[in-house]
Amino acid sequence: MVADDNEQLGILPIDEALNKAEESGLDLVEVAPNASPPVCRIMDYGKYKYDLKKQSGAKKQKIHTLKEIKFRPNIGVHDLNVKVNRIREFLTEGHKTKVRIFFRGREITHPDRGRELAKGILEDLGELATVESDPKLEGKNLVMVLSPAKKKEQ
């Protein structure tokens, strides 16, 4: 049994443990029921539940978002490299990334240039990205979604 100030009290009968908890005005909480003998702790159960809820809320906040990078089909080599590096950053952070190649005016008559650009982006990213949705033409945009590649277990 463990006291509220992390002091080890040793193995105690249930009645004695309940009396010690009652004297200190706290609760007797079973922390490790599968241990032999079961481990109990004297603590404020309300505060303990609140802390557990707070910890689970903190885990939920780490949800990764969908990032988006926009390209034009006639993008320069340096600009392309800068944006591909940005996608690489997003993927290493664990974010999914939407690649949007948007066409203006008569550029839409050559969607093959956009597909070549998408293919080139995938080649530059290599093993870092997996294609979640293949490049699709949606109006005047060619859209594909990339997700971080699963790390191989060694």
C-alpha cells in the first residue's frame, strides 16, 4: 500500500488500510488489481479521475491535420523544390498533405502536364509518402492526397 505522499506503508489488512485512508480524509484506491498482493493507494479519487480525464484530452489534441500545398503546372524548378521540401516536412511531422495543381485559363487543355508534375513530386518524395488518393481532376484543379509512409519495424 502507498500513502498519498508516496510513502510505502507495506502490506496491510483491508480494514487497517481503510482506517488510514479515512483518518487522512482521502480515499483508498486499488491501483494495480492484478498484482499479487493488489496495490492500493491513499489518494483523492475525484482529483485522480480529473487528472485521467485531462491526460486523455491531451492525447486527443495531437490529431494531425490535412495540410495543403498549391502548385501551378508551369512552376519553376527552384519553386518546385521549395514546395516539395515543405511537403516533406509535413509528412515527417505525420500530417497528411493535399497536393493541388490548379490550372488557369487555357492551361486546363493540358491536364497531362499536371499529371507529370504530380508524378515528379511523388518521385522526389520517394519512400517518405504513400498516395492515399490518386491525382484526380476536379474542375480546374488536379488533386491528390499523400499520407506519411508507415515506418518498417526492424
